[in-house]
Amino acid sequence: MCQQTNENDIASCRYQELNPEMDAFLSEYLEDGRRKGLQESTIHLHDKIGHYFLSALTRIGCVKPQEMNPQNIGTVCLSVSSKWYLSHIRTFLRYAYQSGHTDRDYSGIVPLFKRPQPYPSVYTTDEILKIESSIDQTSPHGKRDYAALLLATRLGIRSGDISSMTFKELDFDRDLILLTQHKTSVTIELPMVPDVKTALERYLQEERADNESPYVFLRIIPPYSHISVQAITKIVRTAIETAGIDPGKRKQGAHAFRASLASSMVNDNIPYEVVRKTLGHTDQNAIRSYASLDIEQLRGYALPVPEAAGTFAGFLEGRWSLS
């Protein structure tokens, strides 16, 4: 039985068979998403949460879409402990109305919930330079690791895109990287800055195995497949440790360097929209998270500290005590 909506509950609910009416309803919803061009990863998530939602409705006596009402929908929503599922349920209910499965749009009764935006992990410019310099380029895979790291620190490329980078995406003649992002399927054009170009050329000419693989970054032992995302994370973690940098609670992966790059750009007065496009975000609202990094700009809006007066001034001067 699925009593709460945590990750394990959704996984177990996924294997509970739906009755024919609910199963057909869910299948139509997923197919509608595919027609709209949603990524398969998104379809997969909608499938899991939709299956949970319909299973939960069935358990309380709602066995077909037409029987959904404010009471049974509210009962299921109130049992949700991971509140970010609610936005998916709201989308599901909106589809139910638009497709004629319900006579009312019940999406409005689902509680609104905005997933908290975590504060980005940021490394300073000095820290990043130390991290880059910590890699021993004379080791058997040092030049590979250094080139991969620079793609993250200097250009903010995601680890998945570094791992699967192919030669088709590298234009050494025009000093460009034409990258189709796996997360968004959007192609972005990045400058192959001199340090990155030099690091890539040294790796390709002096270290990379003589292999016909289309991938740039290969393992150093057979079979020479491209390195994994986990390998890139290990490269970053090892470099941070070797550099003697205390990460504290900051993340230790390539993604932290995307936030660091954003922080550096906005503090250099580069417009947020330019930062968004440089990092390849498709969401127009993504630039809002950069505001929390724009420390230098925020200082201009700081209010002056008022002069202490009255009892508070007496307390600061030692003329009053709390006892």
C-alpha cells in the first residue's frame, strides 16, 4: 500500500495496475504530451506521478475520471508530503477538463506550491584558479581532466554535455563550440577561449588514444568509451581536494561552476538575459536566481543604518541593562 507520497511510494505505486478506465486516461495524457513535444524524461515523470495520483483516487473509491470531484481530489492532495508533485497534478487535472474527461476544471483546487530555490553553490575566482592549477597534467589522464575541467569553469558547460561532447561540436578554425544541450535540446554557440582551445589541442595531440570514436573525452583503458558524468564529478572533487579548498556545504560538481560563472558575469554588470543565453537556459525566469548572486549590485540598494536613540541608545552606551 502507498500511504505517503515520497520517492519510494511513487516507485511502488507505479507497479500497481490501474483499472482499464484509469489506465486509458493516463495513456491519453502521456500521448498528448508527446504530441506537444515534451522530452521523454518529462513524459516518464508525468507517467509516475499520474499513476500515483490515479491509484490514490482509486483506493478511496474513484474508479473512473468522470467520478473525480473536489472531495476526492482534495483528499489525495492533502496526503501529498512532497508538495512539488502538486504542480504535476494540477497540469493533469487541467488536461482532464480540456479533453472532456471531467465537466469542470479542478486544477484550481490544488494548493499552489513553489519549490524552494536553493542558494547556488559559488566558488570565487581565486578558488577556481587554484582548482584548475591543482590538476597534474603530467599524469596519464591529466591533460584530459584539465581540458574537461576548463569547459566547466570557463564556459559553464554541464557535465553531461562534456561527457558526451563530440568532434562535430568543436570548430577549431572559428574558435567556437556549437553545443546541443542534452537537458534542453537547444543548440548554443560558445567561444572557444584561448585557454580552453590550448587545453583541448594538447589533450587531443599528446594524450588521447588513437581511436575513431566520435567522442572527445575517452577513458584511458579499453574499451575506449567516452567518460561518464560520474567521472567528471570525480575530476572536480579531486581537484577541489588537491587544491586545499574547503567546500563547506557547497556542491562539488561541474554544476557549481555554472553558478560561479553566472555570479562573476552579473558582478561584471553583464545583463541577466545575456547570462541566461550564455548558460543555455530556456526558461525566461531562470535569470531570477542570479539576483541572489549579484552581491555588488545589491549593495547599492542597502538602507543606511539609523542612528540609535532613546532607550536603545542608552543600552548601547551602557547606561541601561536588560536586567
